[in-house]
Amino acid sequence: METISVDQYSLITGASSGIGRALAIECASRKMNVLLVSLPECGLANFSEELKQTYQVKTSFLEIDLTESAGPSEVFEWVEKKGFKINMLINNAGIGSLGDFSSHSLEKIDYMIHLNIRAVLLLTSSFIPLLKNASKGYILNVGSILSYAPVPYKSMYGSSKAFIYIFSLALKEELRKTGISVSVLTPGPSPTNAEVKSRIESGGFFAKKSILSPDKIARIGLDGLLKCKASILPGVLNKMMAYTRFIIPTKLSLRILGYAFRKNNKRNGAI
């Protein structure tokens, strides 16, 4: 297991629920101090105290909206003001979308760009100098299995995660000689909340069989990060589905995925 300094912290965005919460627990269970970042009124105070008492680690939290213009810079300023030493940045906060692209409001599109892309870039840029000061620095960006191929009716979300995937791999090479390792986690379906669970249940055989719990995704993700893997794709079936992009022609893949997601979206009232 990676030796972690008692003075260093792992900063996790979107830490109040789902995969972000599971990642925070996984870090704390490995005796890593954690900094939790999520939206206001999402229970971070209680969760922070729970981690501290259960795992005997140092914790702190900041409730903030990362889509606000000054949100990412305020996270960095909080870390600097408090004097936290960061050796791990986990960019997990994000929002999904469902349905025909033309059905999304301008506000929803803008919100997704700010959270799924802008916040990740600004936080990463801000924290790279601090990560260089650590004996070993880590960046984990949470993408999606949809990073690998275009998926109709998930066009906006999938494209935002494809951006994260490509950005992460390119950044890893740029930082190769700096002591900072960059990984991208690309999980498949996971029942992170009631709405997502409902979509998975109506998604058919492969959706159900490819499900992994947030806890398992977090464990696989952190293992891969500490092993300095570039891309981390949890689940055997998910790997098989992702690799079919090399076998099935893009035009045929789009037709198949378009048909499947159109049916799924109709069941969920998205189109």
C-alpha cells in the first residue's frame, strides 16, 4: 500500500453522495486525511465528523457551488488559507443528462459545462503547483464509460466526459517528469441515487449486468490511481462493451446505441 504522510490530504469534490462519497470513505479507510467539497446543505459536516471518528483521520469540508464563477478559486483559497498540504486531487463532481440534446435548456447546458469541464480544468490548474510540492502527487478525474464512444441521447454528458478522458491522458504525459501522476476513472452504470437506479432498471440486460456499486468503483479507482494507471475502467463486462468500439463500425454502433437509449429515455419520460 502507498505510504501517505500524516500531514497530507486528499481533496474530493462531489463528496456528499454516490461515487464521491465512496471515494472519501475509501481514502479515509486507508488512513488518508480528507478534504470534502460539495454543495451547501448536503450534510458534509456530519459526514466529515463520521469519517474522523470512524477512521481516526483528519478531515475538513467546504460547502460551495463549483458552477459559480468564483467557486473553483474559492476552493483553492480555502486550502491555502487553512495551510492544508494536498497530495491528491479527485475531481469527481459532475452532473448527468438524459434525452434529446435539443430538449435541454440553455441553463442546463451552461451548468453542465461549468461543472463537468470548467471546474475540473480550473481546480486542476490551481492545484498542480501544490501537488508538485508533495513527495508524490496524484490527480484522479472521474469520467464515464461514455467517454469512449458517441452515444445518442447522452450526447451532452458523454461529450463532457470524453473531454475529461482526453484531457486526463494528455495531462498525464505533460506531467510525467514532475512527480504528479494523472489517472481517469471511467465507470459504467452505478446506482448512485434513486433516479439513476430507475434508469438502470429500465435499461435492459446489459445495463443491469454491468452495474457496480459506488464502493467497488471507489476501491478499484483508488487502487488504479496509486498504481499510476492512466485509464481505469472497472468491471469485466464494461471493458468488453468499451472495446467493441474497435470492432463495430461507428455508423452501426450509433444506430444500435441510438435505438437502445431512445427506448430507455421514452420509458423514463425524457423524450
